[in-house]
Amino acid sequence: MRFNLHIRGAEVGKVSLLQEIDHPLVNSTVFFPRPTSGLPAPPGSENLSISVGDGVSVAARYHPSDLSVPTVLHFHGNGEIVSDYDLIAPAFRSAGASLVSVDYRGYGASTGSPSTSNLINDAPVILDHVIAFLKERGHSGPLVVMGRSLGSGPAIELASTRGSDIAGLIVDSGFARIPPLLALFGISLESLGLRELSGLDNEDKMAKVRVPVLVLHAEGDVLLPPWNGERILECAASDEKRLVMIPNADHNTIMAFGGLRYWGAIAEFLTALRKSREPGKPCHAKARNRDEELRHE
């Protein structure tokens, strides 16, 4: 499939498209917050509370591994909360990473209410807090930002604007463009009082992403079809980018059915980041773009 590139990422003064579509109809339809179960964090893990302003705090859960390995700052999907990742954290550890999973406003033990603007506005505040927290705890490994589904929005925002503070970006089942995502929920621009959109979409922001990128997408994803992952990869400015398509999986089963293809790709990505930081190694290894190769494995 071919795409006609139209990148607006270099334009100055543009807001995020997620901020532009902040509307009660969108916020009440796209977000599915639910309260925390109240169960404690697993042994060895820890609950965090991050102040994001206006008297609001968002909940996070820290699942540490060795202090020298990478840490993944994870933004989840619209129907998940951080405790959903308690059983998944060991897989991140096996892949060679500590995990910090973060909720959105109104999710889990977080206060406030979710909105598309806050999804973007809170991301740099969360990043600053996590950087300071990891330093305080003695972590020396690189920090990677990962976004799943709706969480690809804040993850790509950080990778495009705070690239000097992170070592890599992982996008799991992400969206490239907002209009098709809105259409999935039956929302038109006209219903938002908009004739056209002028903000920066995920695909636009990828034009500013120069850190290494790993894109994971299920071949059977009908909610966010595979062209989204292909487009995200195509628009990335990074010299190191890789797309891994997961067969026999859909939007909600990609982690469970992905197996070695999914977790092995993450482990390889993290290992490459660690090696690039070793003494005598260049900051970035030679470019690798294996999307076509992987699609035909």
C-alpha cells in the first residue's frame, strides 16, 4: 500500500490535534475510565502518585528490575488501568526492562476527569516526575516511552518534543490520524463544530521523532487497521525504525498472542539501546528498517 506523504510536523506554532478536538462529545465517548480494584501492588512493586496541577494527581505503578536496564514509561489504552499490567510486568522484566505504567485523569486511583487536552498536557509533567524518580532510585539505564492504542498520543507527543530526554519510542497498536479514530466512535468534525482540523496529528509528530522507533501492530486489528502502524513508521524521521506485524492477533490480543514475535522484538529493541550506551559505542547504531523483511517472515 502506498501513501501520499503530507507532513506538517515542521510547522511552528501548531497545537496537538488531540488538544484541538477537546470537546465533551469526544471526551465522553473516547475515554472509558474505571476505578481501581483497591488491591495492593504486587510484591516488589510500588504505587506512585504524580501531581499534574490543578490539585489533580494521576496514579502510576512502578515494577522495578535491575537498575542498569532500560525503564519503559507506559501509556495504556482507553479501557485499561495500571493494575491491568500487574500480570504483564514480568514479561517486561523478561524482555529486559523495568516498567512504570501510568493512568490518565479519572482512571484507577487518579483524580480529575480525562480529556484529550489533558492527555497531552499531562505527558511532560509525568515524564519529568518519572525522570526525577528514577534518578532518585539510582536507575542508570535508558528511558523508553511506550504507548498502546490511545496511549500512542502522549507517547508520540513526548518522543517528538522531548527526544533529548528519552532513548527510544515503542508504539503498540497506535493511531496515525485522528479523523478515522473519531469516525470509529461515530463522531464527525461537523458534530464538534469544526470544518477542518489544523493541529498536529500523530503522523505529523513522527516527522520530529529522531530516537529509535519500534512499531508493533496486529495484522487482524479492525479497530485501528495495520495501515496506521505502517504510516507511523513511514513518517518517522528516525534512522532506526522497525515495524513488526503480529499475525493471528487483533487489537486486544496482540500482547497475548504475539508471543516471541511481540516480546522478542521489544527485547531486541531494548538490548540495542543498552549496547548503544556502552563505552566506545556510537549513540545510535547503523540504521535498521526491517518492516518489509518482517512482514514476510
